[in-house]
Amino acid sequence: MKKITLFALALTVTVVTSLPAHAAKVIVNGVDAGSVNAEVVKNVFLGKATKIGDTKVSFAILASGPTHEAFLDDVVGKSPSQFLSYWRKLAFSGKGSMPEEFGSEDALVAFVKSTPGAIAYIGDGTATDGVTVVALD
Amino acid sequence: MNGSIRFLVAALALCVTLAPTTTLAQDVAIHGFASQGYLRSSDNNFLGGNTADGSAEYQEFAFNISSNIEDNLRVGVQFFARDLGPLGNNEIELDWAFGDYRWQDELGFRVGRFKMPYGFYNETADFDAARTAILMPTGVYDQRFRDLLVAVNGIQTYGRVNVIPGMSGGLDYTAFYGTTGMPADGSVDRTFDAEYNSLPNPAMGGLSTGTNLQSASVNSVAGGSLQWETPLEGLRLGGSIVNYDVEFNFAFNDPMLSGLYQAFGGPSTLNFSTQNTNFSVFGAEYTWGDFVFAAERSIWKGTFNSNAPSIVAQVDANLLDSNVPPGMATVDIPLEIGSDKVNYSSWYTQGSYRVNDWFEVGSYYSIYYSNGDRTKDSPNDYQQDISISTRFDISYAMTFKLEAHFIEGYGQILSDLNPTLMSDRSELSDSWTMFAAKTSFVF
């Protein structure tokens, strides 16, 4: 019993300490912000979820950079190389297509703004006119 | 260069031209890869032809096109060619081609030819850039049985469910039913031919009891896989099982023996069939920052039932030895073709570490047993492999790898690559090394 308690404690500590720090902000268009949480966003960016609430979503990523790295680390739980390898595995087994990439955060915001059901992420300094910023609690 | 290769090169050239965007239209994507490897072993020839002298017969090419034609419906196709020693010879094959209807995230269907979900990595076993190592652990991901494990023609259902409400993680499941082809001169064909070849047997009047696989057919294959992403961030547990209904038809290598067998009521070919052959694998993978650890254990168990009656052929000794006058003596030749059982098992544990943007290291320990008792009485009973791998990401699209293997036993090497295996096993080395280098281009 003591061992089970210790294991449960260790599991809890690990889960709590691995909660995301959200260095990057999640932005959406036409998505119920109340349905967005860290677990849902993670599943969307790993291709395991295609809907948030009742809305069909499409996501896009930055090609590289600190915002990209922070988002993957904090929310998706993967490094950029792990994320790239993950999606390449899906692409070459036929189970998914590589995510759409953008070279700048402004371009990413423009994509979300013009695409109903879109979800992406940006850093603190980028203007968010026309999109909804979601806090991941 | 034959026609198929010209077609592949042309297709790759087209894809390369389009590579900067990898997107033709809004929802059409094209991807591909090309790999070239080199294998050199200290002694025994393994996988890539004459590796003891060094072999560059180690290539893979693929390109695919896919499109989301409706919100929930996706279609795609991938062509693949490879050369691995005597296997493949760069003939283009249909790797996968299916329609994927994802009704809900919890339930979807694929119809067509799809990669077989077996273990964590089987679906991308041909894709070198997906991993740190060049050679995957050869026990669990056994190249000898690739034809049986590579893909399924049939129907698949899949989905993801949250098994513990309120907790992170989820359960990815898939189940499938269909069949799969086994090409003549493919990996299974060559493996069985190598396994059941034999030299003239003095106890049988000098006749060879060896057989040659004439045909093989998979009547059906059914299986499923579960992968649980646990609430412990980075930890996933998985298990897969695949059941085969297979028939193999063998012919005796020695026409004299074949004639005798038929003369005494035996069939012209030996049919072995099984409905209870299972491949199973289970394991765990843990990602912790830039470290990835994994361990898997696999078992292949099966009983092959033979259609052949056991008979004793009593023949004139003159047929076997012309020095004996006709009618002077007879020789009894027992022809007992019973059932055959296989019981292979293997496991491995591996770790890798991403040092920086362009450099990764990894290592694994893998062991394979060709007997159910998992003993090492003979070097042919097992094959143990300790590997050290390095991976250099030269650019986003290009990787280069170097790898060393320290191997004991030779339970997975084939006699057609090692002729001495048939005549004098003492010439094989039970402690040997293998060096591998490989570069891959991905778009």
C-alpha cells in the first residue's frame, strides 16, 4: 500500500510539474474559446483531434524560432526535432499531412484571421487584431 | 536503368521541383524521401548482400501524394522501392493507398492498402529519417518477415478515446482485417528457402531433403493495436497482435525424392497451412526532454499443419547407387513430413539523446531467440546486438548517420547470403561486428 501511495504521489508531482507554462499565446478564429484548453490544443497540433467543441479546426505552425520552440515545449511536450519527426512519420505512413508552416508571426495571424476554425500561436509582441487570444489555464 | 527506375527518378525529379512548397494546391500535398546506405560486416553476410566485403545495396525511395477531398475524407497513395542485398532490387511497389474517413476523432475507417500497425515503429520502418538508428532492432523488426508485416489490403478502424476523464492522455486504438501479398523472391520466400534448404542426407540415400517455396498466400490477416498515452507526460504504453491464416506450398529440391514421394502416394507439393500464427509485441516509450527511451518485446508463435502423409518409400538401391546391381537390394527412405512449429521471441531496449539542432546519439541492446526456450546453446539459437548510432542533420531535408553493431550469435542470418552456413558452420563467426552509414533526403 505504501508503494502504491508513493507511486501515486510521484505521478501527481510529475503531472503537476509538467503543466505548461504558456510562453506562447494561442490564437483562434471562430472557435469557442471556452472549449480550448492545453490538452485539446496539444491533441489538435498532434493530429489526434480535429474538432474543438463542435467546430472543425485547422492549425498552422511557425517554421522555426523561439516562439515555436516555446509552444512545442510548453503545450505539445515535444522538441522541434521530435515534432518534425512525429509529423513526418504520419506523412509517410499516410496518416496525416505535414502542418502548414508560416515564416512569421504576422503571416500566422493573417492565416488565422482569414480562416474560420483556424488555431495557431504567437509570441507576446505580435498584434492580434481580428483573432481571439485564448488563455490556457 | 529499367523502366520502373526511370519512372521513379522522373517522379522524384518532379517532386523535387515542387519541394519548396510541397503543396500543389490548397489541399494536395506531395512528399518523398531517398536514402542510400552502406553496410560492412567483419565476418558474416547480413541483410545487405555481401556485407563482409562491404555492400552499397541498401537504398530506399518513396514518394506520396495525398489530399483532403472533403472535411472528413482523405485519400492518398505512396510508391516505394528499395534494394537490400537480394531483396527489392528497386522494383516499385505500392506501399499504401487508401481512403480515410474520419467520422469522429473517436472513430474513423480506412479502406485500401495501409501500413500495418505493429509495435511503435513498424509503420515507418522503411523511413530512415524517422529515427536515430540506421538498422532498427532486428529481432522485433525482423527484415526476414517484412512481407508479412509491411502492409494490409483491407479495412481498418481507428480512433482515440480518453480513458481517464479529467486526466491528460488518451488511448489510440486500431483494428484491421484483410490480406497481404507475399511476392515471389521476397523476404519471406527467401527466408523459407534458406531455412529449409539442406545438403544431401546420407540417411536418405543421399537425397536432399531440402525444399523450395513454390507459392505462398495469406488468406487473411487480422489484428489490432493499442497505444495508451498515460497521464505521466511523455510515457506511452503499447501492444499489438496480428493473426495470420497462411498457406505455403513447398517442392522438394531433389527431383528424385519428389518422384519417389508422389509414387508412394504423396502430393506433388507440400502444403503447410496455419490459422493460429500470431505476431505480438508490447512495450513502453518514454520521452523526457531531449531523451527518448523505448523497450519492446515481440513473440512469433505458430503451428504449421502439413498435408503430407508420412510414408516409407522402399526403393531399389540401384536408383541411388548405380554400382549396386538392379534387384540386389532395397533401401528404406522414410518420408515424414510432420507439422512444424515456430517460436521466435525478441526484445530490445534503446535510448537516444538530441544533443543540439544537428546532432543526435543513440544506442540499443537487442536480442533474438529462434527457440522457445530462449537458450544460447548454439550461435544459431540467438542473435544479440549492441549498437551505437550517431545522426547528423545536415539540413532540414538531409541527414547523415554512422553506426556500429557488436553482434553475438547468427540466428537471423540467411544461408543464401552465407553459403558456408550450409556446409560448414565453423566458418561463420559467432562474435562479429557491423558498420553502417546512411544518408537520407526528405521533402
